[in-house]
Amino acid sequence: MTALALGESAVVRALDALPGWQGGATGLRRDFIFADFSRAMAFMQASVVGIDRRNHHPEWSNVFNRVSVRLTTHDAGDQVTARDVELAGFLAGVAEAFMPTRTDRIVEGGRTQDTA
């Protein structure tokens, strides 16, 4: 069954409800920045069951404390569908549990800085 792609205006409306996400009808993307590698990996591992239940898998990669995510639906010609929007919300919710707090510090651009 072919998934129904969302139009550009529907994706823009969806992005309004997904802070931190960017993109358009051809894909949603977000970089999640964690305090360290362990938290980045913990986020990815904690997401696996929910991703598998949805049978909708992201393109994602990890470099140290950063997890880069790109969402499209292959059955819709690599366009954004409601499944991508729902998965974006799910991933954002999971990430919250692993995000830095005021006591955490990250290295950004070669400088250590407070995250909040």
C-alpha cells in the first residue's frame, strides 16, 4: 500500500508543533545534541522498540554527542507522510529524557559552555 505524502503546507503546519525539527515535503530533519556519547547512544537504544512498533525506521547517524535524524517515507516516494510527523514527535519525547540539564556542560565549537 502506498503511503499518502503530505503537501508542503501540511508539513509546515506540522513543523510548528515539532520544536527543533526542520524541513519540508521532501524530509524532516533534526540534530539532537546530548551531554555526551553515552546519552546519545542511550537515546538511540531507548527509541528502538517504539520505532520497531511503528515499523517506520529513521535514517540516523551518531557522532559523539550528536544524533542526526532524517525522516521520509519510502512508500511515498521519499516524501513526508503522517508517519514521519508522528515518529518525529515520538523521537523528540524520548530525547527529552536524555537531554542535558543545567548542571551538564557540552563542548560546542571548541568551547565548553552551559547547556541551559
